[in-house]
Amino acid sequence: MLVRLDLVTSWIAVIIIGREIVITAIRVAAFSLGIALAADQLGKLKMALQVIAITAVLLTIYSGWNYIRMNYKRLHLNK
């Protein structure tokens, strides 16, 4: 989505998606062998930053929806 909006170049998206595919493949292979792999500090930091970013986007969406909803009611009452 960010590539389509020209907010991120496609090669960055390929690296991010590729990383996720490789890590998932390694974790699936380890799981099939009965091995539990722990995330390192950088992986935990990445996850925390992703959660923060997603939360910020959801709050932005919610605040926009709430703004429209509240002001629609106010405009509707003035008619």
C-alpha cells in the first residue's frame, strides 16, 4: 500500500516482505524439528515499533471517523 501511494520505494517493500518470508520459513522449519526459536532484542524492538505504528494509524482513522460523525450531527441539527 505504501508503494502504491509512493510513500516507500518498491525495493524497500521487497526487502521487508522478503525478510518476513525468510524468518517465517526458518521458524516453521525449526518448529517441525521440535525446536523453539526465541526472538532477539532487535526482533522484539521491531515488533514493538510495528504495534506502535499500527496503533497510531488506527487512532488516526478513528479520530477522523469520530470528527466526521460529531460534525455531521452538528451540521444536521442546524438544518
